[in-house]
Amino acid sequence: MGSTSVSWASLSPSCPPSSSESEKQLECLLTHCIKVPMLVLDPALLANVTLKDLPALYPSFHSASDIFNVAKPKNPSTNVSVVVFDSTKNVEDAHAGMFKGNSKQTVWRGYLTTDKEVPGLVLMQDLAFLSGFPPTFKETNQLKAKLPENLSSKIKLLQLYSEASVALLKLNNPKDFQELNKQTKKNMTIDGKELTISPAYLLWDLSAISQSKQDEDVSASRFEDNEELRYSLRSIERHAPWVRNIFIVTNGQIPSWLNLDNPRVTIVTHQDVFRNLSHLPTFSSPAIESHIHRIEGLSQKFIYLNDDVMFGKDVWPDDFYSHSKGQKVYLTWPVPNCAEGCPGSWIKDGYCDKACNNSACDWDGGDCSGNSGGSRYVAGGGGTGSIGVGQPWHFGGGINSVSYCNQGCANSWLADKFCDQACNVLSCGFDAGDCGQDHFHELYKVTLLPNQTHYVLPKGECLPYFSFAEIAKRGVEGAYSDNPIIRHASIANKWKTIHLIMHSGMNATTIHFNLTFQNTNDEEFKIQITVEVDTREEPKLNSTTQKSYQNLVSPITLLPEAEILFEDIPEEKRFPKFKRRDVNTTERFQEEVKIPLVNISLLPKEAQLSLSNLDLQLERGDITVKGYNVSKSALLRSFLMNVQDADVKINQAVMTGGRNDSLEATPEKQIHKNILPDSLGASQRLDNRLTFPAVTVKVNGHNQSQNPPTDLKTKEKFRSETQTQKVGGGSLSKEKFLSLIVPLENHVSKEKKITGKEQEKNRMEENAKNDIGLNEVLPGRKLQHYTDSYLGFLPWEKKKYFQDLLDEEESLKTQLAYFTDSKHTGRQLKDTFADSLRYVNKILNSKFGFTSRKVPAHMPHMIDRIVMQELQDMFPEEFDKTSFHKVRHSEDMQFAFSYFYYLMSAVQPLNISQVFDEVDTDQSGVLSDREIRTLATRIHDLPLSLQDLTGLEHMLINCSKMLPANITQLNNIPPTQEAYYDPNLPPVTKSLVTNCKAVTDKIHKAYKDKNKYRFEIMGEEEIAFKMIRTNVSHVVGQLDDIRKNPRKFVCLNDNIDHNHKDAQTVKAVLRDFYESMFPIPSQFELPREYRNRFLHMHELQEWRAYRDKLKFWTHCVLATLIIFTIFSFFAEQLIALKRKIFPRRRIHKEASPDRIRV
């Protein structure tokens, strides 16, 4: 546990990029910095310019709602003008209009922030920020409804910025801020969360606090060395002295100040840990991290840090791991959504969500595959679950009606602080209080009393709610016994109620509640209550004493249907609208224009000139065909209406709305009912029945064959007839006017003859349509109209001068259709880090199931080598691909994210032997009667009945008879003192239990698979993550915050624009902070006057190899010289010593007898 691995800055990226980075070139880097609908004009407008005068100066500002001047922070003698708009779209249009107008004034977008440490801010007296409320609020109206009364009474407007977790308040009076600030300090809460009021500061020039967004993977900040490693080692020596060995993983670089002679520090190169050397060189931190557990000498559990991470307070091993609770996991912000508008909680929730129906989200986790799920939204209701027309839409098959309390209402939607219309029905308890208490009278109410702990519900009642208003001020915590009858239970502190929604048709049972309340003195107290319930319906025998609301329910209901309420929507706001017409009127479905067929030559001169002008305008394209028909009909009618003769009225155009079936129409009438072209549909022919040869033109252009001629040749002829035949002005006589009507026979001769069979068919169609009652109302329906064939009436449209531009526009629209707006999503990272998080999250979803995950904090992590190897054995291809990448890639296996979620998701299969050992408390190997009862309580629901015990014993008896003796090994059991109540029960051994399928099935059903590794989720209280930018004052404020509030884990991420003029100043401030925190050099550093000779490992290794060779040959030469010297100066002594140690043996010869002594 005492080993630590640190990766050096010149190799691996530092901290992951901040999620608040936008796609713009400039980004606001301050705390709770939001872009508001304001424009700042520099220099300021004249003092006498009012809001009414503004559109005259700048037409694009016509939608402005307010204007005021503020003084420049750095130059109070000059002002700037602030123009306020009502929406983001209006301010964007105005901003674009100012650029197009080439204004001499500088235009800035307005920002509001709570960070007062930055210079150049202007305090907004009547604005304030509200924070601290639960993150579940996504709509302004939802938050506004939850505001305390003393807060809502002091604000004019409220705007929620859910992506920043703040709300902007417009106060009634600037003095209200001080009062609200005092009230928030007195525990002003929303759903148990304390609220915070902060002043709002206006800024507009982002150049000082922002920087250009560069490529994160190759920016200088990823390779610039600020000597963070030096101070990280100092923090380890100061705050983690229990660490024994330190391994620094680099690409071979050696810090010039590092003491390589220290035995506790070791430089590890990539070649030492990479198995496949073809993957080198690499500059990808995920690739390097995937191999660090292979460092030789690491303990099983080691600490991994990046060079920019250090310890701010004393740290011990139990800050990472405890034997009682296991691994401590520090999580921060959620993983970016797999697609725009698709949060992780929507995936695989039983509903097909359109935003999640793509490959990146695995087709909504399978909800959109086949008939596995329904749609989240009701038809016509939109994405917010609002009231729509029609029942909730379901794909084929739908969802089992038993799974949810109502179609379109998932159990997880109940009591989620959102009023879901699909859940706002009786069967769902009216969304468990989320939709207000208007319908509480339809539920069964139980009032909790101080001295009563047992309650009994009537039989068949499955939707009760408990009121605790008489015993407590609010509920703090609650728990209930695990019971299959419970669908949902929750506490609604706003109404001081406890909502219980149960499954119907369940047997009688008892539910136990453990509740913690808070009284009026803010003191907590606990109570335990029991509720007897029986949701089986009682048979109703001639009984009419039902609840009033039950009379409205149909006695036969196959599936519960969502109740669509319209009482709160005014009639004028409902949509779609349709016209109500009587079926017997002359305008059945379409508004029609009637043009009488008259003799143009007999009209007055003024009328003929007007008609010729109309023809000319139609030919030139100045008016449309519809306008031509309307104008001509009005012109002719003005003359026809002046004639009082009744005979003339008979010959006018009349549209018949109905037909008397008892009368036989004349052949002439039948013929002219069918003079429409055959190209029109039967319904259109039926809707255009004519009794006289009148030209009937529909407004929508469906009957264009009856319009005046549109081709040029016909119009030429039509115009020539109008111009050649002239009649004097004045009033018309009866004879002349009668001659205006075109003879019927001339019109009949030009039409196709209708056969008797077609006449009979049309009569049948008329009979079918006239069967509709006279008083019945038919809704009008406009058919879809396609304009592909309509070229337009303007000359350049007819000649297709700009057709290529139009085609390009359509192509661009098609491409843009695949892009969505990301304004409504939370943390939207636009880099490889975010993509790799989505990639790993998708892999984990496929392996461990769909769930919402968060990103581990950037801090030191304790890694278990065995767990890491198990993870890589599970995903070998993915980690090999990660190792192959040279730079960061969107398909990298993120080290900490994948490790910790494998550790939290790995499941240990149930071991029956371990269950037996837990029950066998005396460790005799045979279960006694007491231990058998313990086993029965583990696999059955309480209270335990006699049938449960006898049933378990019978299972064991049957298994002992059916299983062979070599498996049960009952014969090998020595005689024991165990005596069972049932004499037929054999000794219950481990072999018998583990091989008895009936018993093991019961155990598997009762025991859930446990996590393989224990873990504990921790908060962010001891983590300080700071993005170091180029703004000097902002950096100083960040570092002062660490000085004031030290944390155990500190990360200072270098995101400095090193090309900026203030970059060196920021680096100096950062170095000064390091020296102030860790001024004492560590044992791992060389003295200040020394530097390492080699700055790369291969140079050091070559020099060491050369040094070793030189040392070897030097030793050889020295040894030779020493030997030669010894032999030279001490030869006689050596020989004597040799003779002494190894004496020569003497040979004695016998004396010869022939020898003569002289």
C-alpha cells in the first residue's frame, strides 16, 4: 500500500478540460457566469435617448425592453449603455443587426456573475443570483412554484439557468437584497436544500478573463513545465510520510533537480511497462495509464497521481480505503449525455425517447427496438409532458398494464418534483403530490396521531395518504419494510403528507414504517407505525355506496388510460382549430369562389377595362390565380346584384349543398353534375356539384381545372374577345342582361358525355354523403399541400435564374437538420475527453447495464493491481486499442472512470457454501433445528409460518432420498448429538444443501448477488480543483481560496495561454503559491547548486553502461598490476611460503655394499 506512481507533465495531459468550455472563441471563466440578454454599447448613447427613440437610431433594437447607463469600472467618468431584451433570440438578432449596420459603437454581449474578485465588474442593484436549490429543477415555472413566500413576494421576475444551477432574480427594490440575504442565513430552504442569495455583477469585456480555445491535445499548456512535480513530491513527504517508494513514469526525461541516488525514487520509462513496444512512442495519458500497474516493485494497492496533483493536508491510507467499507470513490459531475437532449436516466426506462433513439445511445438501451417500449410523450403534447390531444402513443405491443400505474407513467416519475400529466390520475395517486392537492379529496386520508402507531386501511383501498401536520413540521427521513404490495412511497413536505401507492389485488399484509420527523422546535424525533392493508376488491352486491369519483369510472376497463384535463385551458387557446359548418350549407369543406359565366362583350366599358387589367396583371405575374378569381368574381357580382329581375337570378351560379332523394333529377341536371374532369378524385367531384354552368374555384387551388385559362394562348384569345366586343356604358336592359349568360348548350357540347353507369355511381356517392344529419358538425381538414411543382409568380422564379442557389440552400438545410441545439443540455464537452467518457460509458452499459454515472474526481487514486488486471482481462481489445493510440482519442478507455465503475459494478456470484457456513453458527458441518429455522427465515418472508418450516424439511427429505449417497455423503457423517423434531429428516450437511435444487433455488431467489468489492461513495468536500487561466487577478483569487480553505487533494490544472502577455506573470504567481505552501526541499531533490548531468534516461543508461565497462576493465588492470607487484617484490618469500605449505617429499636410497669408504 505504500507505493506511489506519479506521471510527469511533459508526457501526459494534466487535468481533464472543464465542462463549461463553449464552442465560442471566448469563454467566460468566472463563477456562475451566464450570458444574459443584454447588449453593452461603448461609448454610451446620448442621455436624452429613450426606449422609444432607440429603434430610430438602431432598427435592430426594436425588440428592446429597457435601456440604462452605467459607469465604466476603470474609468468612472465615462459611461456605457446597457440595452435589455426579453429573450436570447431577440438579443442575438439585434447583435447581428449591429454588425451588419457597421455601427461606430463597440457592441458587447452582457454577462452576469457572482465572482466579485475580478476587476471590471459593475454591481447590479436590482438583480441577484439564487443558488443552492435541488438540481432537479429544469424549468423556471417549477422553481417559481417552490419558492418560499417571503422570497417570491420580493421579486418581479425569475429566470432559471439550469446548466449553471443558478436562478436570476429581478428584485422589486434594491433594498430587498439585504433583507433576503438575512433571511437566507436563517435556513430558507427548498425541499430541504438551503438557499443562497448572491449579488449579481455585470461584465462585458471577456478579453481579460478569457482565452482562445485551442486544441487541447497539442496546446502549450499540456507540455509546459511549471515544476509541479517538485512540489508534488514535497507534499508527499510532508503530508504522506507513510509512502515508501515513489515511481515516476516518463518517456525517459529526467528532471534536472531530481536526486537519482535516493533509493526511494525510481524513474520508469515507457519501455519498462509497455508489453507491445510497437505502440511506442506515445503521448497519450490513457495509453500510459493502462500500463502503470505493471511496474515492478509496486505493492498490490498503490497511489496514482498526476504531477499537478498534490496533498494539501495530512493524508492516510484510510482516506482511500477502509477495511470496513472498502474503496472510497470520489465522484464529481455526470458523464456527458450520449446524445443531445438524452439524459442517462432516460435510457432503458421502458419508453422510446426520440432524442435517445440513435446508435450512440444504443437505441435508447433497447427501448426503441421492436415493441419493447412506448413513447414518453402524449400525442400532440410535446416534449414537456403537457396536455395533448389523444391518448399516449405506444408502439406495437406497448407495455404491460401491470408494470406501471398508468400508461405513460413510469414508477420512477412518481414524486420526482415534476407534475407529469400521465401520472396525474387517480390510479397513480395524482403523481404522489407533485400535481398539487386539488384531487386529494379523491384519495383515502389517514391522519397520524401522536399516541397511535397502528392503522388499518379499508379492504380494497390501495391509494391512501397520511397527513402528519398534527405531529410534525416536516419529514426528515423514512424507511419501510420490503413488501411486494408497495409500488411507491414518498414524503411530500410541502403538503405534510406521506403518499403510499400499492398494487391492487394483493392479499392482506402489514407494512412497517420507520419515520424521522422534525417538530416546530427543529428537534428530530422518530416514530414507528404499522399499517394493515388488503387491496383485494370486495364483491359489490347491489351496493351503491361508492365514492363519488368512482361513479365516473367505467365498470369495464381493459387498460388504464391517461386522463386529459382541459378545464384550465381557455377555448381561444386550444389548438388545432376547425370551422364548424352545417352539412347543408353551400360551403361544405372549402371556401369557394363563384364566377358567373357571362358574355363579356355585353358588359359596360368600365367593367371590360377592369377585366382586361386583371388579365394583364395575371399574365405578368403581379397577382396570383386565387387573387384573379376573387377580383373577377367581385367585379361581376357588382353588376349582377343591380339587376332586380327574378329571371336573371334563376340563371346565376348556385351551389347545391344537398339533394332530395325522392325527386328524380333531369338528365340535363345530372349531366352537369359530372362535368368535372376525370383526373379529380371522387370526393372532389362530389364537392363540386353544379346545377348551372358556373365556374367554381376553390381557395386552396384544388380545382384549378375550372379556373380561368392560365396558358398564354388562351389568355391572348380571352383578352382579344374582351377588347373587340364593346358595349356602350350605362344601365343594362333586361334583354341585354339575359344575353350575358352563356348558353347552356354551348357549355355542354364541350364536355365529355357521361355514361349511365357513372351517373349511378355519382348518385350513390351523393346518397352516402347526404346521410349525415342536418345538424351534425364536420371539422374542416386542410390536406397537406406540396409546393414542389409551384415555381412562383415572380419573373426570376419562373425563369429559374437562382435555381442553383435554391438547390444549395436546400442541401444546407438538409445537412443542418442533423444538428441540434445544445442550449438545453448541461455539461456538453466538445473534445476527445468527453467523447472517450461516452465511449467507456457505452461499453459499461453493455456489460453492466444502463445507469447514470459520474466522472471520478481528478485527485490521487488508490489502485489495486489485481482489480486493474481483471478489468483489462474483461476488455482486452479496448485496452489494446487504447495502448495503440499515439495521442488522446475518443475511443480511449479512461483510466479512473473505467476502473472505479468496474470496481463498483463487478458482481460476486452467490456461493451456496458460504450461505451454509453463515447459517452453521457452531461450525459442526450439520445444521441443527435452530440453524434450519435461521435458514428458513433467510429464504421466506416474515412472519414465519409452520408450513414454511415443514416445507423446507420436506425438500431436504426428498433430496436425501433422490440424490445418490456419493453426493450427499450421509454415510460418512459420524454420529452427532443433533436430534430433529422430524425423525425422517436426515443430517442436513453442506453436500445435501448445495446439491438440493429445490433448496438452492429458494436461496438464489432470496439472496441477491453481492458486489464483488466493497466501496463507499464520497463527496467533494476534500477536493480543490482549480483551472489556472491567464487572468492574473482571477488566479490570485483561486489560490487564496486554497490558502484559506485547505483541502486534502489539490489539483492546479494548467490552462494558461502561454502566448498571452500575462502568462509569465501567472506562472510567477503560481510559483510563489507553491513556495508558500511547500518551502522546504524534499529528500528527493538535489541541492540548489547541483544539476543532473543527463536529462534523458537513454543518455544516462549509455553513460552507466560505459561506466560499468570502464570500471570492469579498470579493476582487471589493477588486479593484474597488484599480482605482478607481489610476485616481483616477494618472490623468495612466496617460494618459501609455498615450500612451507607444500613441502617437497625426500627419497632415501639404500647404501651400496660395494661402496668403499675413503
